[in-house]
Amino acid sequence: MIFEFEGFRLDPAQRRLSSPDGSAVDLPSRSFDLLLYMVERPGEMLDKSALLKAVWPNTVVEENNLSQCIFLVRRALGEQAGQSRFIATIPGRGYQFVARVQTGGVEAPSPVFREESANSRVRSSTRAWALGAAGAILLLVLGYWLWADRTTASATGGRDARSPPLKSIAVLPFADLTPDKDMEYFGDGLAEELTSTLGKLQGLQVVSRRSAFMFKDKNEDIRKISAALNVESILEGSVRRDGGQLRISAQLSRARDGYSLWSETYARKSDDLLGVQGDIAREVARALNPLFATGEPISSRVRTQNPEAYASYLRGVFAFGKLDLERAREEFLRATKLDPQFAMAFAQLARCYDVSTSAGGENTSALRTQADMAIARALEIDPSLEDIWWIYSLRKRVGMGETAITALLERTVAADSSDADAMLDLARTYALFGRRDESLAMLERAYHADPMWAGTIYALAYFSYSFKGDRQRFVELVEALERLDPTSTGPLHMRTDLAFFEGRPLDWDGYLAQLVQRNPRNPEIHAYLAKEYSDIGLTDAASYHYELATKLPRLNPYIARTLAHIRLDSSGDIAEAKRIVDAVIERQPEDTYALRAQAELRYFQGDCKGSVDSLVRSDRSLGSAQAIDIVGSSVIDWQVIPWLLWCTGQLGDLDRQADIARAWDAAFRPPSTPDVSAYRARAFAARGDRKGLIEELRMLANGKAPAPPFSRFEPMIQPYLKDPEVARLLAILNARCAEWRRILPKSSMRVQIPAAPAAANAPN
């Protein structure tokens, strides 16, 4: 709907004011909102409080802001001082739009203002407010649909096709246009805050920061970006320094044709940047769909009045996004010192400490203590932060139980459409509790919210294949990863796994060879191949890659653990495994992988008490009284569960063993992939369940993968080696491994490895 008055044309859909000669009239966003509100109510007396509420619905502002907007509207319309050609001032009460307004050639009704008795004025103003509010919403919705019809008909050659309101958006990082390029952190931080803020609007799907930032500095056409992210609109912008101010420009564009729906430039001093993301979010919400602007207030959980603390916080967010954890910790720590009441900075500091515990190279125990202290301080300042799922998880997740964990994550997902991390965590939680259909549905939702995040793609692929046997979906997702990053080794690992599951030895070996060709001097790749070949008894290939892994540089705890496992599993060489484990424990005694290697060594040695102690030190969740914490925490390292089951039984803690077994069976029931079936077989053997062990071995024997679940040297299988049925089934699996060894070429062993100096940190 177009409003016309005294030759001027006001187009709400395009947010454009045209002068009588057809030229565009420059009008700031707030002033445009004010003019639109008044034009929709010609002749009505609009009191100041109603105008303030209409133009600043979610913000408390002073009356002089309204006066400034009125001045800018009058100036834009050419109204001179002392005139009332368009806007009349009602002294002490408000304003009235007095020009005649037409819509589509029909004059809009114009109530005449007159003095009334106090009672009748109250009744009339109340009725007018109610009718006006309803009419305003109707006009906005009708105007939008008319505009959508018109633009769609134009785009489709006049077809009568209706476009729905735009309900999805991606926020791109704001470009740093400062000469020194020193405001990148602010542009990225602003985009991240906008993503989080807009994600809370009900009915609006917001792509996560991670996927949107894949297009940073790419200069791609927004239509290509929107197709990759599957969104209907794109918000982009820039930051540049102009004297003592920052100029922040933002533009919202419709994806299908690049049409600009809204744009604005904000000039802010360095100490007045704290609320700019809220201003932009409100304008974007209005431009996307008028109904979004009528919901809950748009606000951020990042609360500080100290601009320097806020700048440090954004620099910390910037560094965390780049996985520069040390720099991120420094910036968040500085923010907390600048503002000791900055709760979110303390929370992010705790998150950095927590993530650092799995990075290796530092004292894990000390980092966990620092994380606990920082999160406790954050919640002391602002207890409401506990509503944020990752903050709650840092402090209380262990021991929460199924209902509490699920409810927390479901609230988070319902409140923020951009939080793919919470969706992935919820999907995994559903899976742990046996709710597989809900798990897959949530993974699909996470993939939609973050379509370029490998973490979601991996999980969706493996869960689809494991739960539903959906090979086609698995391959589709592998191909999606390959398109995202053709140089990544992740898709090769997935193709390797699929070939293994399906019993295709030549393909399996060929993909392993490609992994080496991609990374010929990466010791982790060689450690991985050594384990793969060792598992099927291809000892020459396993030894070849084992030696390369020990000679190439950067022998980290993960590699050391893999090499120790090979020695224990293939030959039962406890002395050699102990040499490797002792060397890495001496260097990094609190590292998770080093402690897991120590736990496996102690298990093979028959030291169950020591093995459990090492496991709990590697992950405190493994010491929880609640079994689901143990299974859930160790889902990325399922091998430890059978050790834990065996050792708790050997230590006489049979109730705990039974609890863990029940949680494990619920989370990893069939159908599953062959590697999971192998872990299930181990879990049955560990708790002395012969029937369950035989059922799982039969499933493996009836499959195509060479998946022997045991080493003949480990304690838990010793009681079953003379059982005829167990021996028969293990013989079938061993024969399959022998067949693979017979037909496999030594392709990956023939890959040329560049010469390298001996590693200084090899175990000795």
C-alpha cells in the first residue's frame, strides 16, 4: 500500500519516501518509522508516549529523541519553522498529521481533533488506540502481501504467484574498511552478536555464524551465498573509522534477486557501540516481516557499560572463533579486569579453559579448576546465564539426568534457531537415550541451521547409516563435504569406513593410500594407518606406518596412545607399550590421550584399580555415579567402556557395572555399524554375558567387515577362548581378515615419503 500526501509518496514495503518530483528523500530509519506511524493515522491526536512506544518499542529513550525525529521529518517534507502544513503540535500532549492522505487514489479517513471532556477523551482514545493498533497490523500485513504479489508477478513475468514473508537469514561478517585493518574483530563480533540476537525471534530461521563466516572475504554474489546456505535474505555490512567515530553500515538484501530491503549507516563514538547490534536487529526484523517486530524485546546477554571491556570481549570472541584459545583467554581475562561485573566475559573465559583441556600441552587439572572458578563467578554475577545450555553444562551437566539434560537443550533450541551446537548436542542426547528418530530429525535441523559445518555432516551421515542403514544419505553427505573442501581428509576417512563396513578391501586400501598421499609426513595419518592394518593382521603394512609415525616429528599423546595400543593388541608387548606410555606421561601427565593410553596399559597388566583411576583422571564424567554421564561422556572413545565394565566387575562393584551396562545397551542397541557391534561384543564379554557376546559375534560373522573385537592377549577374552561357539565365530572373523590380507596389495606402503630428520621427541 502506497501513501500519498501533498505530492509525496511513502512506500512502506520499500521503505522509500519520494518527493513530488519523484526523487528519493533521505530520511533516517527512526524518522521514517515515525512518519509512517503518523501517516497511517491522519488527523489523530497522537500523544508522545504512544509515539515513543511505536518508534522505540523495546527501548526506553528520552523525549528529546522524539523531538529530534519530528524535526527531521518536518525538514524532509520542507516544512518551515512556524508552519503546520504536515504536522501540527498539540501543546503539552503530542502531534497530529494534518495533511490529506490518499491510498490508491482514495482519501484515508481523517478524524478531526477537538477538545472533549476528560471521561469521553479517555474512552475515545482507548477505543482509537485499539482500533488503530489492529488497523496498523492489518495495513502492515496487507501492504506486505500486496508488495510481495507485485514483485513476484514482475519477477515471474506477471504470474499470479504469492511469495511468503522472508523467514530465513544469514548474517555475513561485517567488512573491515579501516585503513589499518584493525577493526576485523569488531566486524566479526558484531555479526556474531546479530546472529545470536536474531536467532531468538520466533519464526525466523537464522544460519549459524560458522556457516555464514565461510564466505568471509570471498566477495561472492549474494544469490550464490543464499543458495549454499538455503536462506531467503542476507544481512551484510562494513565498519570503517571516520575521524573519532566508527561508521557502521548495514544492508539487508532479498536473496532471489539481490533487491535491497533495508539499509542504514550508524555513526557511533567508540564509547557508544554497546547497543548498535540491538538497533540493527530491530530494523532487520521489521524489514523481513512486520510481525517479527511485535514479539519479545530484542536484547543481548552481553551486558557491560565499559566500552574497553566490550572491545576486549569482542576480540576474545574473534580469537575463539579462530580457535586461538590462548589469545581468547587473554582477551576475556582482560575484559573481566576492566569490568569485574561482566558476567558473560567470565562465562566465555570458563569456556576457553574447558575447551583447552582437550587440546593437550597444558595441565588439564589446573585448567578445569580455572574453568570452575570462572563459571562460578559468572553465575554469581548473573544467575540468569544458567539458561544458556553450554554455561549450564560447564557447571552442572554431570549428574543432571535424562529429563533435565533434554529439557535444557530443548529450551535452547526452541529459543535460538541459529544454535546448531545445541541442536547437535540434543541429537546426541536423544541417541544416548534411545530416541533415534528424534535424534535424526534434530540432526537434519542442525544441518539446515549450519549447512557448512563438518561436525553436523559427520554426525548426520554416521547416524543415518547406523540407525536406518541409509547408505544413499551417507554418500550424499560425503559428497557435500567434498564440495565444501576438496582438500579435506574427512571425506576420505568416511569413504574408508564405508568400504570397510561393506567388505570392499581394495577400495578400503585405496582410500588409505590416498590419505597418505595427501599428508605424506603427517604422523597422525601414519599412526591411524598402522592401527587399521594392525586390526586385520597385516603386520608388514602396520609396522611400516608404525615406524614412520615414530620417526616423523610431533609425536603427540594421541599418536603415542595409538602406537601403544598396536603393541598391546597385535603382540601383547607390554614392555614396549610401557616404554611409549611412560615417555608421554612424563611429558604431559594430565593429557587426556596420555591418560587413556595409561589406562589401557594398566588394563592389559591386570591393574584394574589403576586403570579406573587413569580413566577418571582423563575425564571426570567417568567417575560419575550416574551411568548415562559415563556413556555419554565417552561416546567419542567407546573403547574405554568395556575396560571400565571389566574393571568394575573385577573390583567387585557389580551394581555399578550393571548400571553402566544398561545405559550402554540403551544407547548402542542394534542396528549399528560393525565397529559399534565389535564394542558391544566387548561390553558383553567384560560383564560375563556369554549369550549377548555370542549374539553380537554372530551379527559380525554374518556381515562383510573384518571386525575382530578382541586381542587374544587381553584379560576380558581369556575366559572365553576355550568356549566352542565363541571360538567358532572368532575363527570366521579371523578367516575374513586372512582373506583381506591375501587380496590386498601393498599400495599405501609404496607411497613415497619425503626424507625427514629423526624426531627429537620420539619415545625412548
